[in-house]
Amino acid sequence: CYAVMRFYGVPEMAIVKKNQQIVQSLITAYRKQTSKAEFEMLASAIGKVKATKKGEEKFKKRIKAVFTAIDVDRSGMVSCSEIAEYLRGLGMEKPDRTVLKTLLEGHAVNENGELGRNEFEQMMRDLLRRSHMFTGLESSESLSMEQMRILHQPNWDTGAGDTEVENVDSLSRAHLRSAVLEKGYRLLDKGLIATTQMTWDGSLGHDEEVAIRRIGV
């Protein structure tokens, strides 16, 4: 029986399917732990723009409009309180100021934790990049180098056991992919991510369809 399954490539396809599940679970965990409602609402206020000259012009116009709307005292600076008030105006009942403070800390230009227009723009670029990093349709083979670097970072998950971080910039695509999958399986073993039951649905194409017809996997 195993020989027949091996002949039709079932073990190899099972590994591919499992790896795909691991990648999807990593993406889900990343989104859950790095995305907050406050971040999503701010990102939606700007919207997604294309990486073109016209897209950049549109982005800057939207940044100016949002910054002006937040800067109610016209000081040329925006604070955590002003952003919270802006989010309430968009319909968020009770924005978490701790979450907003954490967001602003990496970009603030003064001791009051305020942002100027340029700093606000950079913060929003970082936020949009994070918000649109994954489509949810990625597989272990289709992940870009940037996506793999993000998933390999140890600081967004909990309990992964990453005490030493490799210099990911020096890793080849194949080695980085292996490192990401190893991390995923490690998190799975610790119960920190979960995968669904594997199904044979023909998603891998012709070879899987043949295996389904011939041996009923």
C-alpha cells in the first residue's frame, strides 16, 4: 500500500500540504498579534494605493487630509489624544490609548510623544506596509523574501524559543524558507499555532487529482 502511495507521490504531496498549512497558521498568528483595531482603522483612513508616481501623489494627499483632520488645535503636531479623538469620530467607541502610545513611540519627535507631519507620514507608511503584507493566499513556495523575513522575526510571537536570531539578510531563499517552516513546526509543537485537518481536494493540481482517482486519498 505504501509503495503505491509512494508511486503516486502521496507522501511528498502531504508534506507540501502540511507546509502550506504551517505558513497559513503563521500568517494568521502574525496578524493576530501585530494587528490592532486602532491600526486597522488608521490604515483604512488612508486606504491602499498603488506603488506608482500617481499612487504616491494620492498617498501624500490623503496623509495631508488625515493629518489636518487629526491636528484639531493646528499646532502642526499630533498627539495620542488627538488620534484617539479622530478614531472616535470614525466610529471607534473607545480607542486603546496604550496601543496608540506604543504605535507613536517609535516615531515621536518630542518628549510629549507627538508627531510632526513627516513623522506621521512615515508611521502611516510602516502601518500600511504591515497591514498589506499578506493576502492570506500565500504558500510556502510563493512567499517573498520580505514576507519570509517578517515571519522569521522572533519578536511577534510568544514562546517560540528563538534565543538566537540568525542574520536573515545573509540567508538564501531556500535556507530562509526552511527557517520559517522550522519556526512554524516549533510553534505547532508548543501548541502556539494550530492547523486544520488535511484534505485532499485537488488543490495541488494534476498529480493530486490522479492520486485521488487511483487510490482514493
